[in-house]
Amino acid sequence: MVQAIRVHETGGPAVMRWEHVEVGEPGPGEARIRHTAIGLNFIDTYFRSGLYPAPAGTPFSPGNEGAGIVLSVGDGVTHVGPGDRVAYVGSIGAYAQERIISADSLVALPDGIDDKTAAGMMLKGMTAQYLLRQTYSVGPDTTLLFHAAAGGVGLIAGQWAAHLGATVIGTAGSQDKIELAKAHGFQHMINYRTENFVDRVKEITDGRGCDVVYDSVGKDTYPGSLDCLKPRGLWVSFGQSSGVISDFNLGLLAQKGSLFATRPTLFTYIATRDALERTAAELFDVVEKGIVKVKVNQEYRLADAIQAHEDLEGRKTTGTTVLIP
């Protein structure tokens, strides 16, 4: 038996328990892996709290991202084998020392990327990839606003967008986070606790507004994010760390300049094996070349997941956080 974090009823961080679990052997198309590091993401809190229902109900282990070693594979699995270093974004269940997972979600890690970096960047880094390279094609003529610039996705996206030549504006809630974001590609930073971010965006852009706004905050930044856009600009709502937007008014898009809006998820963008491999390969490339630097800012023991969730939801973390089994 191995140990894992289990949630028997949804709620606050205290509902997570450190328990013994049976893992079993992989079936056709599956692999058994031993985690070396596990990524911590805001989506983990959504499943734990019940905001997102766990696909198989309770009990379940949270977590969608990890890195480790393949222990065994089931029939039909040929692209990975025992002993391979792998990483993934996949179905929930990562908060465990070992797990069974669909082998199609696994990608082999290049030698130049260590396990902790991989575990902390797969979901965030591939999210940054689809946001900047697929949802909107960012380039030298792009002016963008990225909320939560000092978060895990933000620090990756800032570096990547700057490399692509964009004008990169971000928001954060403290001076420390502002300085961190500036060190990761953001040319302009706004402290949303002391400044009106809509007014500051208009000032920075000489009244023109942004081509695209990336918003993972939700309730607290809506509808202000729409006011930061140029006519026919794109609002990308890809998270809701401050709460769900419950009163979205489609008519606002017309009133504020024939705007576009989308609510994307990574799992749609990597739904096929080919899409997953292309997205991961581009992420690995910019990391190995040093274009994007991923620093693990916080580490917790997996057994201390309660504290990790409390710190994450209390906005006490920055950038990338990993759990160590």
C-alpha cells in the first residue's frame, strides 16, 4: 500500500486526509507511476471545495499534474515504459505517492528539465502556451493585460509574451508581487489594491486599450476587464480565483465595443495525443532554451497539503508550488 490525500466530503482544506490506499496494476492503455513531485494549482481547490464536481464522486484524490517514474504499463502502451521519466496533466488523482493513469496523458521528460520543474509547470506552462499561441496569437503588435501576473501561469506567460514582442501589462496585489512580475517579462504593473486597473490600463495605452485580456480572477475583475479592451478585443476568462461570475451579460460585449469573449480550458486544447505532444514540445523548447525560466518558489510535503491549500487560497504563494510525496 501507498499513501495519498483523500477527500471524502467536499469543503475547506481540512477535509483532506492522509490515508493508505491500494493502487493495483495498470490495465490496457494505462501506466502505474511513482510520483517524485506533484504540482499545486488553483483548480485543485475547486475540486476539493465542490465548486467543480469530482468526475467519480467521493472519495477522491485531488491534483491534475505531476512528474515521476513509470513503474509498469498495461497492454498496448508503447510510447513509455518502466524506468522512463514522465510528466503529465491528466485526470484528478495526483495527490498520491503512486497512481494508475492513462498512458496517453504521459509525455517523456527531456534530460534538461528536472522533475520538480516539470511537475510545477505542466498545467501552468501548457495553459500559457494555448493562451498565447492558440486562443490569441500574441506577437509584436499585441498589447495584453494579464491579471494575477505573479501567479504560476502569469510568471510563465509574462516571459513568453515578452519574448514574442508584446507589450505586457499585469496586475498584482502587493509590491513584492509587482517586483516579481517585472522580473518575469511584465513591462507595466498595476497594484489593484491601490490603483484602479481600468484607469491605469487606459493611461498606459494612451486610451487605446488592449487587444486581449487574460483573466483568471473572475468575480473581482468583471466587468472591469471588458473596459480594458479595444473595440473588437478579446476577453479570455480562464479561471475564477475570486469567485464565479454569476451575472454575465452578453449585451455588455456589444455596448463596450463589439467585444469577443471565451471561456477556454487546457483539457480542450490537449484533447488529442497530437495536440498534447505539440503543446508540451513547445513548452519544453522555450524552457530548455532559457526563454522561460520556471522557479519553484514553494515546496510542501504531500502530507501537508492542508497547509499548502490554505496558503494558496490566502494568496501567500507566488509562482510555482510543488508537493513532495
